[in-house]
Amino acid sequence: MRLVMRGGTVVDAEEMQRADVAVVGTTITEVGEVDVRPDDEVIDCRGRFVLPGFIDAHSHADGLVEHDSVQQSLLKQGVTTAIAGQDGVSYAPGNGAYAREYFAAINGDHPRYSGGGVAGYLAAVEGHSRLNVAYLVPAGTVRWEVCGRSKTPADEQQRAEMIALVEQGMRDGAVGLSTGLDYVPGIFAAADEIAALCVPVAQADGIYVTHMRGGYEDNSAAGVQEIATISATSGARVHISHFHAQAGIVHEQLDALGRAGVDATFDAYPYGRGCTLLGMPLLPPELSVLPVDTVVEVITDPAERQRLRREWFPVVERSASLGVDWPSMITLGHVAAPEFAWTHGLTLEAAAERAGTDVINLALDVLAASRLEVNAVMSVRHERTVAELAQIFSRDDHMGGSDGIFIGAHPHPRARGTFARYLREYVRETKTWSWSDAVRHLSARPAARFGLARRGKVAPDWVADLIVVDPLTVSDTATYDDPLRDSIGIDDVIVAGERVLAQGSLLSSAPGRGLKRERVR
């Protein structure tokens, strides 16, 4: 049977045109005036735009992409493909144990993955998801599989074993390698170790994707310099995850990479606040890398608390992204301990006041009771305005990424709002982008960068990952105060030629694929 999307305005990275779109199987067959046949399935697109599905360049739906609620939230933003394996920690390779322990508050659990490497992870998507998923080999997980909880540099044998895991992951179809250099164990990996892992990535024409070292913001130069070194040593193309800093810093550092001959891109989301594990800024890395039982024992010991108060929390106050105001800048998004469910949506400062204790004790109590499974929405010292973000998004090397985390009773709204917010705020309202610009930033450019062949364009012989957008109403509705609301204005979505969202409702089909790296023609 043929699917015909009739009467809409087709938008891709080059042009907008009034046209029908015909789809047979997984593929677009016609764009233009299509004569409707009696047995065609027709979607009335009059008054709406037909765009290639969006590609979330930085997603944390790794373990949750099979959940209907998560799929609905992504599809209603127009996202048809998520790039998983971010920040150096995810399930494959190995059995997923480290991701389930350390990243429980970010990626969640995976219902079926228990091994099989990148190939096993991608295969697990088939038949269980309405969206596509591509995967980055997570360097922290690779290090964990070979070096365990070691804080020392990998020796020659360990480095060879890690390289072999990356090579296998690239053969399995990974689109690149990711690092999270503020997380453990990535924080213990030196630039030369990372560069060695990037060599097989470069050889396979993959991409090195990094949550760079040092907390971003005013400290971005140090992280960017390390990226330049890694790229020069390995030959890898690079992509900087969630580059959050003032516009001047972003421009200066990316321009410096260009002058150094580094082929670099980045993603940034349209919000001024971030989200991460609560333990990442509030616990020393040397403690966080230990088994959860050990960490809980340490942070519940009165003498150890005093030591952390004396030796570590002054470091938190001097951090580039937080500083002395950190108790008022951290809002609890997900707290696994039921006895602390009342803290969701409160700053640490407000929660401590309500509990009748000080902020350090409150934070450590929450972490201990939750066995570290806590995430938090993080303010920054210099929160970006819409105008400043527009300067960042205007760059040709930018692409859309949500850094969306779906875990929690009061998560960051970016998980459910990012891509609709781009369209509302930066296309319709500020006109930072044209509609074709939006396709370049949110679909065509990430498809090319990550090697997702025949996606990112509405044209014959291209894969029919398509969204239908109401340009007058598309909008995010999730806010910091009410973050669980889905976006509006995208009610019909096709993935691999099958309708997965129809008039705002999920359909039962699950045509999503585990996408393997291919060259985009």
C-alpha cells in the first residue's frame, strides 16, 4: 500500500515547495503532484509543513526508548532518531552493569540488553521502538570493562584491549566514540589514552563526541585545547556535546579549533540551565568511582562528612559553573529514595531549610538514601538569554541536541521540549532560522555528520522518516516548574515509511531501527 502526504509544504535544507509526498515501503518515491489512488492511505497536510524527521544529536533515552511515554514525548517534538551512548557511559560493550549502577539517574535501566556489544544494543531496538537509535561507543564503559575502577593510566596491554573494544564497536556499526570527562572513569583518562581510542574511530570515518573536561563555562578553553590535541593525534573529526557557555566563549573556542585545522561541530540546547548527576559536582571523583555501597558508607560516616565539608566543598565553591551560590543553583529532579520524594522540584537550599538541617547534610542524606541515584537541574552563573542563544545557534557548525534525561518526577524540561522550542523560539518568534535552516540544524547536518545515510532530506529514494508540523502552533509546553508536559503542533510522524503518530496518538507499529554508520551520499 502507498502512503500519500497530500497538500502540505515540503521543507528541506535547500527550499520550501508546495508538494505531495508519496511513500512506498520505507522509501519516499515521489515529491510533487501525486495522483491519489483508491487504495492509498492519505494524510491531509494542508496548512502544515512536511519536514525530514529530526535527529537528536545528544540523547539519554538509551534505556528508555522502548517506553511509550518517552517515544510519545520525542515524536511530538519531531524526533525520529536519537544518538545514544553519550557522555562516555552506556550499556554496550559489556553487560551494562556499570551504566545501570553509575548512570541510573540519567539513562535508566534497559529492559532487554544484557550483552552482545554494540551489535547487541542496536539489535535490541528492532521491533521494540517507534524511533531509530544510533550509538556511540562510550569510552568510559570501555575503560570500565578493561580497567575497572582504576584511577591510574592504562598500561600498554589495557590500552590494546580498549582499542580492540572500540574497533569491534565500529565494526558493529557505531557512529563514533563518546567521552564524559567530568564523569568517572572518564575523568581519569588522559588525552593520549583518548587519542589512542580515537584512531580506529578516524579509520572508520566515525566521529569523536565529547563532554569535554573542566565544567565548560569560563573553563571551556582548557577542554577545547585537549580536544584539539586529541584530534591532531588521532585524525578524528570531533563534536562537542552540549557546549554551554557565554556566546563569546563559544565563538572564540570553536573559531580557534577551525584555525587549528580541526573538523569540529557541536550541539547546544535552547535552555539556560543544565542537568546532571547530583554526585558529579558534589562528590570527589576518587570517591564516586568506588562501589555504591562503599560510597554510601563513606558519606554516612560523621567523620568522613566533616572531612568532605573541610576539604571538598570548598572546591565545589570554587568551581567554574557553580561557585558559592551552589545551594540555590541545584534543583532536585530525580531522587530514588521514597522518603525524600518531597524534595522533587526544590533547590538544595529550600529542601535543607524545610528539613531543618544544613545544605551539605541534606545533599549527602539524599545521595545516601538513594544509593546515589539522584539527578538535578543546574543553574549557571551566567544564564543565557534567548538573544545570546540565538548567536550560538546561528553558527553553521551547530546542530540540535536535547541532552534529554527522562528519569525523574521533576526533570529538566529539555527532554520533552527541546525541538519544539527550537521551532517556536528560533524560527517563528525570533526568526533566527528560516524553516530550511531548521532542517539543516536539526536533521540534514546531524544525518551527514553521524553517517545516517539517506536521512535528512525529503526526496525520492530517501528514507521516509517524516514529520508534519503546524508552523503556527508548534510549541514546547514543558517548563522548569511543570516539566512533564509534551510539546504540541506535531501530530503526524512517519518512521521508515510507517505511521507511528497519527493525529497526536501513538500507533502500534514499531518500525524504529538500530542505525549503523553509513556514508551520506
